[in-house]
Amino acid sequence: MIKKAKEVLGELNKLDQAVYAAVAASPTPSLDTGLRRLSDAANYSRISGGISIGLAALGGPKGRKAALRGMASIGVTSAVLNALVKPVARRARPDRDGAAVPAARHVRMPRSHSFPSGHSASAFAFAVGVGHVLPWSIPPLTLLAAGVAYSRVHTGVHYPGDVIIGSLSGVILGEATNTLLDRYAVKLPGGS
């Protein structure tokens, strides 16, 4: 059983590397600058933070609640992945130079482990947190999260499997955060 599991993981790793190499080899000069900027803008959840500020400032009580839910979801997701998952998984970052990822796509290569993608997880967790309060926001925030996730592969700092598992982790942990807040949060005046 263990031998079979190792074989399956080995094959998945080869597939992951092959898709990474295919993305690296695909010429996309009209996309490179935009995806590089998107990837950089998502550092430290700056995009989500900016959206939260806008929601809190302009969205009334529901906007403030949505902003709080989104940022709480990021906080829980980041804590779980950075403290528990990445240190155990310890997957090395891709060899961006070996795969010949065009220099026009490069962003700073993080020093943390590659698996799972924290950018992807945070972006999806934010979409889930905000969407719990403002359902209309789910499509645009999910599209934005998918863009952030793909940008991490396009810029060469993650394998596709890293962003897939990161994205799923963000959804799961965002939902868990919402469940806990629904169950245990103190009801604040004004509907929060």
C-alpha cells in the first residue's frame, strides 16, 4: 500500500513538473507584464486588504462585516498553512531558470516552501469570507483569486499542484472560519 502511494505521488509530481514546464515554454508576451504585476500586488494580501478597506469604508454594516470575514479567513488560512502545512510538506520551489521561465515574468522568488501556495490560499479564503456576507461578490472575487493563483505558476514561483491545493485549502479554511464565526462570534450592534 505504501509503495503504491509513493508511485502515485511520484507520477503526480512528474505531471506537475510537466505542466509547469509547458507553461514556462508557452510564449505569452502580452500576458507577462499583467500577470507579474498581479502576482506582486497579491504579496501580503495587499489586493484583499485594499478591497476590505473599500468595503469597510463604502459598504455600510454589511461591507464592514464582509471585510472582517474576508480578512479573518485570510488570517486563519495563513496561520494554518504557514505554521502547520508548509513546514511538514517542505516542497522546494521550482527551478525557474532550469525551466527557462522568461525573465519578463519573474517576481521575487519566495524563501518559504512551495507547497501549498499561500497566495492562492489567501485569495480564495478572502473570496469565501466576503462572499458569505455579500453573495454577489463571489464571481468577481473568485475570478480574481483564480488569476492570482495562475499568476504564481506563470511567474515561475509555484508548481500547478501547489496552487491547486492552496486554492482548495483557502476555500476549506475560509468556510471553516465562517462556520466558527457564525457559531461563536459576538453579535455587534448594527447587524455585524
